[in-house]
Amino acid sequence: MLTRISVRNWRAFDTADLALRPGLNVLLGPNGAGKTSWLEAVAFALTGAPVVLPNARLFARAAGQPVQVRVEFQLGERTYGVTRGLTAQARGQVALECGGRRLAEGAEAVTAAIERELGVPPEFLLRVLYMPEGDVYRFLEKPPLAAIDAHLQRVFGLEQIAQIHVAATRVRQEVKRERDSLASLAEQALQRAQVLAEGRARWGDDPFTQQAELRKARERLKAELEAASARRRELQEQAHRLQQTAQALERLAREEAALAGDDPDEAVQRARQQVVEREQAEQQLAQQLADLRAAQRLLADEGTKLRRRAPLDLAADDPELRAQRDAVETVLREIDAALARASAELQGVRDSSAFLTTQPPDGATEPVCPVCRQALPEPLRQRILAENAARERQLREEIARLRARRVAARTGLERAAAALHERLLAAQDARERQTADAIVALESQQHAASQARNEAERQYRAALERRRRLGELAAQRAELLAASGDSADLPARTAAVRQALGEAQQEEARRTQELRQVQEQLATLDGYLQLLAMEGQPPQLLERRRLVLARRELLAELFAAAVQATIDRVRAGALAAAYDEVARAWERFSGWAPVRLEAGAKGKLAVHTAARALELAQLSGGERAAFLVLLHAHLGRHFGRGGFLLLDEPLEHLDADSGQRLLELLRARLPRRRADAGGVGHGRGRGGASRARRHGRAPGAPALAGRAALGLTPHAPCAREIDTPAGWLLDFQPEVEAPQTGKPG
Amino acid sequence: MEMQSVRHRAPAVDAVRPVSVFRAALLAAATEQRKSRARSPERVAAVSRLCDADLGMLVSEFEALLAESAEVSRLVERLHAALARLAPEPRAEEEADVDAD
């Protein structure tokens, strides 16, 4: 039973202290009044984990200030107090106390101690005993059946029974293994007795003498088998050698046939002679080629000189050109003489004309002839001047004609010389081309002669190799024949050796079979003698032990099966019992009867009535909320010793009548002196808190005795206590002035 | 009337008492073994020898194991001892009788 909650710097409160009454406690107030803060303080104190907020740091009302929560609760006659904080200093004060004595210190140790005292693991407390606001739909989607099932195992001791089942299974397996082993021993004993009986019938009274005789026979057969094997190996080797000789002779014959032809010595001689002839021909061609190349060089020199020579110089070597040159030179000399005369005459005519021109008559003196120094009359001078001019024209024409003749004569000579030069150069080029062509042809002949010589040398080497290989083959044949005798007898000898080999193999197989039979007899006899020497348990005693182990195995099987059935039935029975109680509560709440609850698909609960079978999701929102509250109430009362529930907005989805019925059901299910249910709700609107307040004024509703104690700081939200017949309401009213002092609980 | 039938079908308090459940399950398993056909003569003999005293001892052993430590090796040891009491090894004189036979 929760008795007191104290917080400092906790969400909506700076400092606040709330004393709770036995029975149903309802907290009313508008949004932000701090109703959920109280419930979450309880959850945080008991589990150390946040429920609504994602992070415990968000619990602090003023950042950086220490946060502390303390919750007091009663179990039987003992009073516990748990304190938790968030800052480093406050974390050091995390502790669980009982009767002034510290039971645990530190967050994890306190959580474990609370789990031990309440019998409720933290996750079960958070998922079952604390119903956060809006948990209805989350519950329907992910029902806490897994947590319930795990908790059932702990509450009903199923963990211990599971260990017993493990032990029973192991014992059953061990007994079965022992019985199987004993069955094998009994089987062996039975076989042993059978073998001994057969041995006595087979070996008689003196098996050791027979054992010695069999051992002697085994040694003899081993020696005979060894000799037969040696003979067989020897014949195998002979046959192998003969076969190899025959194969070698056949291979030699094939190769000799391939090399067959004329006499190898004569062939070598002919090839050698051919090589010599080809070499001589090649040398002759080389000499001719050298001569031609020398002639080609001379022609090249002559051609060079001819090209460098002036055409007119060819007259020295060419008589025709020389005669033509001499004739032209004679003509030229004549022309030069005529030119000289004409030039001299022309000069005289010009001098005369110049004199007569420069000595005009002045009237005083008459001009005189420069030759005869006679005075020249003017008419005469004029006539002479005219004659001089005519003569001068004649002389110039004569000179021009002579010069043209002179040029024509020289040009003709030069043309003749050039033509001769051209003819000589053409002839020289023709000779050079002929020589080059002859060299090319000779080089081709030389290449062919070289190839022919190479071919002759190759044939010569082949002839040498053939002669050498024939010699080797003859030597090998001689060697093989010398080693194996006459080759004509070889097939007959091979057939004889093969026949002997077959006989030797048969002899070896016979000896092997005989030896195997003797060894088998000896092994059987040895086994019989060993079995005879061994001591074994009597089959009758083994049979008794088999009966004992069969009985143990049966008892172990029954025990293990019953333990497994116990686990299944206890788990199913506990769940069924829980569901049955919730079904009865649901019958009273809903008016449906009869109601049966069963686990449906995916662990969800289904409601079965006489007329319908509904998944929880098919119920209305209010019905689902009421169902969830009832389920929480039952599980919280049944599993765990804390005996309290924390319900946030439990009547949110219910109408007035349903809310009233649910409150009455909750109150009726609370034990008279213990177990709390804390519910919070809004005091306005259509929430359940207003209805709870209204119910409190309803005449005839059950009353809760006593008064609550509430102490608030001046800065905390104020609260107004309301005693009602239906329960104790703590209505948070921020507009109401806060009391200055708290009242003792 | 329907309500009464539903209450009658509801699991009783025995459903959460492991020893009671174990006793019922053991009786059911023994009955099933007696009805089934055994495969081997030893098994037939073991089933025929099964009596209520054996089942009572197994129930007592289960109850004792519930209070025992959860260590499996210890539980195995106790179970072997219980089985040895219920089906003891052949005594020396029996072996002598067997030898005499």
C-alpha cells in the first residue's frame, strides 16, 4: 500500500508532499496541474526508469538543481521508504529503507531489492501495475501477455519445475543409455554362449593340438606361396623381356625399311662430288661478277670524264669534227681578214668624212685634201662626203654580213661538237646499263648457285646421317640378336613363357586360397580359445538387471512427462484463472453473461459470450478502456505483493454510468485495509474526474473514512481535499490559495 | 445457470498448485502407459509392476525437489537415488541364486 510521496524539483513541483489514504485515491485537476507527475514519481522511485518522458533528465523542474523522489509503502506490518535522485549528489542517496534500516543502496541494488520485496520485476510493474495515459490502444496492439507469462513462471515456481524437468530428462536419458548398454552386454553374452557351443562341437576336447597343426600348415603354405610368387614374378620378367625384344626388333625393321635405298657409301660419294661441282660453279660466277664490277667502275670513270669534257675538245679525238673545225677556222680567218679590211676602210671613210665635215670652207681658205693636200672645192667635198656616206653604208653592211657569217660558222661547229658529245654520252650510258644488267643477272645466277650448293651440302649431310644411322641399327640388331638368340625362335619362346606364367599364377592362387582357409580356421579357433579363457557375467543375471533398468526407465519417463505436463498446466491454469477473474469482473461491468476470455492470435485476448466472440479491438473505446482497467486491477492484485495500481486517466473513454460502475468495481476489489489504486483525471470536461466528483455527492455511495494529509510549498500548485462517499478526491485547483502549512497524515 | 456452468468450467485453485497438477499428470501418464502396448518384454514387466505406491513416491520426490536447490546436477543425483530405491539392483543372494541355477 502506498502511503506517501515526496518530490523536490520534480516536473510540476518545486517541493511537494502527498500522503495517501488506504483504498481508492483519485487526483483531479486541469491540464498541467501535476497529476501525472505524482504517478510517474512512484514509477521512477520503484523502477528507476522513466515512463512517460524519454529521458530522466527531463524530470527536473529547474535544470541543474537536485531532483529527489521519495515513496513510502507498506507490506504487511512493515513500512518501506525508497529514495532516488538524478544529480550526482542525489544519486548517492538512492536507498531502500525498512524500519530505520537500510536494505539496499545504489540504483541497481535498490531496484533488485524492490523487485524482491514486491515480487514484481520492474518491467512488469511498468507494463501492468502502471497504466499510462493512452495505454489502451497500445495495450491492444501489444498486449503484455509475454510479461504476464514470464512473471507467472516466477510466481508459481515454474523456474524450479523447469530445472526439475531438465534433471528428469537427463536421468531418463542416462537410464536409457545404461539399459541399452546392458542390452548390448546381454546380446554379447548370448552370442558368446552360442560360439562356445559351436566351438566345442567343432574342435572337440583338444583344440590346442589342432591349433598347433593349423599353425604349422599356415607356415608351410606361406613358404609354398612365397615360392610360387617368386616363380610367377620370374616368368613375368622373362615374358616382359621377350616382349620388349620383339618390339625392339620390329621397331628396327620399320626404321631400316624407311632408310632403304642405294649403297650409303656411294650415295655419300655422289653427294660430295655434287657439292664440289656446285662450289666450282659458284666460284666461276664470283670471278665473272668481279670482272664485270671492275668494268663497271671503268665505264663509270669514262662516263664521268666524258660528261666533264667540253664538246669542242672532242675534235682532238674525232677526225671528222677536227676537219670541220679546221675548215671553219679557215673561213673564220678569211672573214676576220675581210672584216679587218672593211673596218680599216670604214675608218678611213669616217676619218675623211669627219675631216670634210670639220673643215668647212670659211671663204678664205678652201679645204684641202688631206692626202694630196690639194684644195677641195666644195662640190667636190660634197661629192666626196656623199661618196663617203655611201661607202660607209656599204662597209657597214659588209661588216655585218661578215660577222653573221663568222657567227654562223662558229655556231655550226659548236652544234656539230655538241651532237657528237651527245652521241658519245648516249653510247656511254648504254654501255653502263648493259654492264649493270649483266651484273644483276650474274648476281641472280650466283644466288641460285649458292642455294644449289647449300642443297648439295644438305644432301651430303643427309647421306652421311643415313649411313651413320644404318650403321647404328645394324649394331643394335646385332646386339639384340646376340642377347636373345635367334630372332626366328622368338615367338615360340614367348608363347612357352606365357604358358608357364599362367600355370605359375594358378599355382599361386591355389596356395593363396589354401592359406586363407587355414588362417580363417585358425582365427576361428583363436577366437574360440580366447572366449573360452574369458570370464563373463551369466546371462540370467544380466536379464535381471535389464528388468531393473527397464523399470527405472519407465519411472523416469513417467516423472519427466508429468513434470512437463505440470509446467504446461500450471502456466495455462494460472492464465486461465486470471482470465476467469477478469471475465467475472467484465460480466459485472458490462452486464454480459456468461463471459469467457481466451488468448487469441498473436497473444491477444478475445472476449467470448453466449452470443458473440469478439476480439478486443472490436469493442468500443470505452469498453476497451474499462476492460484494460479491470485487467490491470486483477493482475496487479494477483501478481505481486504491492497491492497497488497506478492508473492515468482511467475513465477518459467512459460515459458517466460506465465510469461509476468501473469505480465501484475497483473499489470493491480493493482489500479493506490494504492495496491502493491511484487514479488521476481532469476536473472539467467529459473526463472521469468530474464524474468521480459528481459520484462523490451521490447519495448512497460508499464512503471512505479518514482525512488525507497534504503539504505543499507556497510555490506549488494548490489542492483542495474533498471527502466523498465514493472515495477520497484530491482536487488540484491552481486558482485556490495554497495552505501555509501541511497537515499531518 | 449459464454463469454457474462457466464458473464450474473455470480452473480451480488446484490449477496453480504444482504438486496437485503433477499428481494428476502422473496418474494420467501411468494410465496411458498401462493402456499402450509395450514393445519389449522388459517394458511389459515394468508396466505390470507399476503400482500406486510407486506413483506416490514419485509425487513425494517431486514435492521434495521443489524445495531443493535449483542446481541440475543435485536434482539429477536425487532423482537417481529415488529411482534406485524404487528399482534396486539385484542383491548378492539373488546373484548366488542365479549362479546356483
